[in-house]
Amino acid sequence: MADKDKENKERQAKAKAEGLAKKAKKKAAEAASTQDTGAEEVSAVPAPAPRLIAAYRERVVPALQQKFGYKNTMAVPRLEKVVISMGLGKAVTAGEKGKMETAEKELAVIAGQRPVRCKAKKSVANFKVREGQETGLKVTLRGARMYEFMDRLISLAIPRVKDFRGLNPNGFDKNGNYNFGFTEQTVFPEVDSANITFQQGMNITLVTTAESPDEGRELLRQFGLPFRDPTEKNK
């Protein structure tokens, strides 16, 4: 009888120990899941809206309505997209393939989005270009990323241009889209000027929903683009 009682006590002690171990594992799993959920909740918090979106709604729309007499706010011109492009045809035809990869990385840093490689549509013997050859880069920005780029462009990049005297106010097409360019990529502070191996210009197209150059010009002026006074050259 004493041996049986001893065996029963050992079994009970063993079962109790196993039960405590299971409870401990369950609590550890619950704690880990709580931490993961908290991390997901933190990462799921949306980023704040770009400040140019609020500026457009609060300042730009009323100013354009007052000047052009729009009765409906949906008729007020707005930014639709921003297209940044780089032409690298000379480097590619000269056999400098490394410049394409370097420019691609720099444009991705500037735009915050991976660019697309553009290919030649037809062969041109005089320029040593073959059909299908990669000759440039392009990236299209929309939505919040577009407004963030515009904010950096107006606040940081343009003030860093040497001998800047204002943007050309005549760079609009008949639909109110604006084209301008930079001669070097170092005007953007995201690019480390110490690691630059060659200067590369770029063209920027601001596509708007304006129906005339005057409307597009006033829209971009309200955003803060510093246009040159057209009478300054005559003076």
C-alpha cells in the first residue's frame, strides 16, 4: 500500500508540473501575440497628410475661385501628376552602362519611387541608337507622394539652384501643363554630392487639370513656385 501511495503522489506531482508548464507556455504565447498586435497597430497608423494638400484646400481653392469665378469647387484646377525624366542616350551609346544604374538609384532617392527605363521606339543611325535600346529614365508621381515631392521641390531644391532668377513663366502648353528642368541632380538634398561621379540633368513636368496657361500659372503660383517677372527682361 505504501508503494502505491508513493506512485500516486509521484503521478500527481508530475501531472501538476506538466499543467504549470502548459500554463506558462500559454501565457508566453498570449504575451507574444499581444506584442505583435501592438506592433501591427503602431505600423498601421497612417502617415500625416502632406501639408500642400491642406494648403490647396484652405488657400489655393478660394484664391482661384475669387480670381477666375469658379462656382463649383470641383471645377478649380488641381495637380494631377508629376513626371520626372532623365535622358541618358549619350552615355548609353558611348558604352557607359554604369551611368544608367547610378542615375536610376539617384532618381529613386529623389522621387521616393523606383523609375522606369525608357526604350527607343526606332533606330536612328546618326545618334547610334538602336530600336529597343534603353536611353532614359522616367518616374510618375501621384497622390500624397506627388504633393510631398512638390513640397521638397519648392522649399528645398529650387532655393539651392545657383544664380536663380525665377522660373520661366512661358513654359506652359495650351492645356496648362508646365515643363522645366534642372541641369544637375545635386539641387536635391537627398543626393549626396560627395559621391556624385557625373552631373545629370532632368526634366520635370507638372500635369494639371487647368484648361489654359493662365489658370495653370496661377495654380502653381499659389502653391509657391517662384516665377520670373515677365517684364523684368524688358526692363
